[in-house]
Amino acid sequence: GDSVTQMEGPVTLSEEAFLTINCTYTATGYPSLFWYVQYPGEGLQLLLKATKADDKGSNKGFEATYRKETTSFHLEKGSVQVSDSAVYFCALRSADMRFGAGTRLTVKP
Amino acid sequence: GAVVSQHPSRVICKSGTSVKIECRSLDFQATTMFWYRQFPKQSLMLMATSNEGSKATYEQGVEKDKFLINHASLTLSTLTVTSAHPEDSSFYICSALGLAGAGRISTDTQYFGPGTRLTVL
């Protein structure tokens, strides 16, 4: 069945460092891909999405490009802030929604 | 836009009691709502899919009689944890899928509520 694999955390970075969180997927069809962010004690917030190959989703300085050839949707940010500390979930939606295990990011001042 | 609320945000109850959690889409109609459970430092586990006016579809291993789901309208779904026990303590999160034609709401995106933390003593 469809699945999402994302890099294990936790990830700890210094402020202004470059961030990459890897995400790859397995799907039989053409899924939509998502990144959600979860701040402590809260639900999930949609960060960005892409619905077809080569689409780039972007929001709040985060970007991810839908790469069909490598079945990937890696999340990147050029300069992280302390406020970016959260858990990030990669997800796909085909017949239903599938989430990765989540990657905890901690950004230190 | 695309706001989903949950009530209560936090509940503590005694073992054996029932707890109802509400999930509302505040500014859009949702044909389908989902209920998830999240254990500490883990991903979301889908419990059930709820369609307005019909019975919920439960994932394998989720007890239908214990987790009662009602989706009475296009903006409200409820999850009732019956005869709660300490092992039911968890973070419960709902999400809603927008109705086609609902303007700026994307129909392939799930919009999540803030979650309800249930503690059963």
C-alpha cells in the first residue's frame, strides 16, 4: 500500500542554519504531497503542499518540490529560526491519507 | 479560512466514564472528517473516517463500540470514548476534508483541529 518514509529525528540545528528533512513515498497512483507542522501541545497545521510532479510548495520560507522520478518531497529552509522548532510530518493523499513518522526539529539560539 | 475546532481541548475523567469530543469545521462544510490518535512522540494513527449522514468506517483494530462516532451535519462530528480506561489516555485529533465547490477550500487537503488531550485516571 501507499506509504511515506521520512528521516528520523531528532534534528538539532543552530539558528540560521540550513534545514533539510528528507521524505520519500511509495504510491500506486499520483498522490498529492503535504508537509504538516505540529507545535508542542497543538494539532497539525498545513505547511505546504504539491499536487503534481515538479510542483513546488512553499510557505514561511519552507519549500518542497514534488519529484516523481525520485519519489521524494524533501522539506528545505535556508535559515531556520528558534520558532521553527516543532515536529514536521510528511504526508501523501491518494485513496486516503498516509503520514510519515514525524521529525522533531529543535533550533537553538 | 479552513478552521477546525475541537472541544474540549483537555479533559480528565475517571475510569469507566464516557467522554465526548466535538470536532467542528467553522468556516467550511466538510463531507468527510477523520479521527486520529497520537501517542507521545509518535505519528498519527487513523482511527476512523466519518462521512456526514452515514456510519463511520473504522480502521482495523479500533473498537467501534468503544469509540462511537457521529457525523450529524456537514460541520460537526463527535467522538465518544465509552467506558474510558487509562490506556485510552491519548491526544485525539480530528481533521476535515473540504466539500467540493466550497470556494477557496482545497478538496484534497485535510484541515486539522488543535487536538484534545484525554487523561483517564
